[in-house]
Amino acid sequence: MIKLRVQCDVCGGAGLYCGFMEREGEAVVCVRCGGQGYQDLKFNEFTGRKRKNGVRRIRRGGGTIVDNPKQAQWITYEEFEKLIPGIKLKGN
């Protein structure tokens, strides 16, 4: 597990948020960071792409949020792995 302390991207590190509801000279405590000005992020180190069990076919998205499954191009898991190979990491 990798832990990283980063500046809050909502309040810019101030711990206070001034948005469209606050009048001039007013602020609220940032709900993202709780007023700390930072966020502690936790990541699992990437060790290679995992296999998604139970998947029989994969729909290639058309680049839109909502695709029409009837007009989509379907591929097998094996075709997906050939089309978009996972990264080979040392030791794997």
C-alpha cells in the first residue's frame, strides 16, 4: 500500500471553500478535506492487469457515455488481451 499526502484539489490547500453559494468574504469548511487542506490518498501498487473472472464477451465502446449494445462490436476476452496487451512487469 502506497500512501501519499496531497494538497486538496477542491480548496487549493486552504481548508476553506468559496463557491457559488457563499457571499463575498464568506467561506465554508471544505467538505473534501474537512478543513485540513490536504488529503491522504492510499494506492495499491500496480503489479499487472488482473483477470476479470466470469466475463465471456466485451463490448468495445464507441467513445460515448451511452452505447447502443445492438450496434456495438463485441470481442472475446482473448481478443481484448491481444488488442490491448497488459504491461509486463519484472517478476511477473
